Amino acid sequence: RRQAPSPSRDFVAALSSCSRSRRMTALRAARAVDCRCALTTHLFAHSVSRHFDYSDEEGFRRAHAELLASLGAERAGALLAELAAESRRRSSLEEDARSRTEAIRAGWRSARPELYTLQPSHLDPRFIHLAELARSERAPGALAPLFSREPCRTEAAAVLLELGVRRLDAVLLVYEMPVLAPKYCEALCAELADFERSGLPSSRPNSMNRHGLLLSELGFSPMLDALLGEYVAPLAAMLFPEAGGGSLDTYRAFTVKYTPDDDPSLALHFDNAEVTLNVCIGERRQAGSAVVEAKAEPGFEGGELLFGGLNSGGPQTPTLALEHSVGRAVLHLGKHMHQALPVSSGTRINLVVWCRSSAIRRCFGCPMCGRKDQLLDPADTE
């Protein structure tokens, strides 16, 4: 794992100030490959739960001879086959994405078209108020308790408590908050299930998760553009100014699905993002289970999210645990190491958005490889 240098305070403060003065930020869907390193770097192998660099089998055999010998012939062969398949998948990511998008546009007819354009009713009212605070001139004082490492009992802290937002740790910059209305989450899960049954083409969301959907390919970009530009970006500018929170301009949005029998958990990793939004959207406990509507209790057990420190290239033991609740989200730095514990029953579905800053990457390189010369033009989107 590689770690890019931290941005200078002066540089990012200027970017953050510029973005906040506009109050809202325009974000757009990122292209499938934003750095050439995606073809050869950070390939995840489920068979050994590790990331590897991989250009070809011969080179990998030389670089990892000891590991392959320790696995034995059968497991070594499975690892090599898995990496070769992932390499082939990545080599045609952009071409395949264009082909899928065209097929979906031609063949998909939604029964819930209202889901694809953001409406106030789609959001938790508390999140709307929180974003309004972040966009206002009162933001520094109103959000001050979120930066404090000490317990805060001011009037501002009481307001944030009413809005349901909290910092999960005195040191780590990890925040939990209500974002989506439970009814929207329920309708979105039903929409995604309908699409999965349609037979139209889809792709795994990333190399680690095998089950999920890329939302921009399905036509959710208008909803996501508004959600991120009007609501998430102002918060990110306030909470993560030194990491590019004030200059976010592209995103990669997808769902992930966990069940006890298939993809029950996720290994420790960091994201290809400056800021990550992770919202639990389902599944809710079914009707007839005496669930209070406002609580939106999940219909799954387990699957807690664990956080460690920032990516440093060395081993880490996560210490901060977060239980998922439908409609609630965690907002954190992409370089925060995190993992998902196994789901023991039911199905957990999350909407994950990797928010990226081209300005940060042009200055400090790709977060996955640390290089600037490998970056591709983000304007050339899918």
C-alpha cells in the first residue's frame, strides 16, 4: 500500500475557501479509470484476502515466489488465475462501461422514475438542516463541536445532537449522520432488485466487492449530482479542508451487497477517494415485525464497520466500530483504513460514494500509487 504526501495547509485552505464561497459545488460521475495504475496496481485477490501489483504471470511468479511456494500448487494456481482474470477485467473497464450504459439506456424502463431526481422527501429532514448550516455564514460556529476532542455542552452541540450528527472518536475524523429517508431507501432497494432481475448487463462495483451496481450506469447521476453538490460537498469542505474536502469535483457511486453465504465481509482497505460517503440503504425489517417507522431497523445482523488509523503502508488493528442503521451514513477520509465484519443473517446493502478532488491529485498524486504522471483527464467521463 502506498500513501500520497499530505497537502499543505495553505494550498488546501485556499481551495476550501474558494469552494465554500460558492456554497454549492458541481460534481460529476468519474470515468471508470482515473489513473493508469488501475491496470496493474492494487488488485485484490479474494483467495488470500490481499492486494497485489500484477502486470503478468511471469513477473508475479518472480516477485512472489516465496508466497506461491507456501500456498501449494492448487492454491497458487487459483491465486494466479484470479489475478489474471482481474487484470483482464480492468483492461477493458472503460469500453465495457460504455457498452453497458448504452444497453441499459436502451432496455431499462423504471417503475419508479421519481427516484432518479433528488427531492427533499428523499432526504432525512435533519440532513437538510445540517447541510443548510454548512452552507451558511454560521457554519464555523455551528459545526465547531464536531472538531472538538473534548465533550462539548454548548448550544451548538445541542443543535447538532438534535440533528443526529456525531463524531465517532475524539481523534479520528469519522462522522455519522442521517442522510436518506427510510422510505427512499426501501424504494431504492426495490428498484435495484428489479434491475437485477431484468437481465440487463451489470458489473461488480470494484475489485473487492463482487455484488452491487454502478449507479451512474443505471441513470442515477442527476440524483447523485444534487446530493453531493448541494449537501455533501459543503459538509466535506468544513470537515475535511486539508484533504481536499473543499475541492471535490468527481465521484464514483455504487452499491454493495453482503449476505452470510456470499460476500459476507470485507477485508481491511482504504478507498480511492479523498472523502467517502457510506449510507446503509437496506434491507429494512419486513412489514409485520412491529418495527417503529422512524427507527428503520435493519433486517440483517452483524456487518459492523471497523475503522483504524490513516493508511501508512503498515499493518493496523481497527479499534472503532460502527453499527449500521438504514438511512444513516458515515462520512470519512478515503485514506482511513476500514473493514466490514461478517453479516450473520439477512442482507446488508450500502450506497457508497467515493468523492474525489482533481486539484489534490494534480498536486500530490493518485492515492493508490502516489504518482502524478499516471493520472488521466477526469473530464473524460463515462
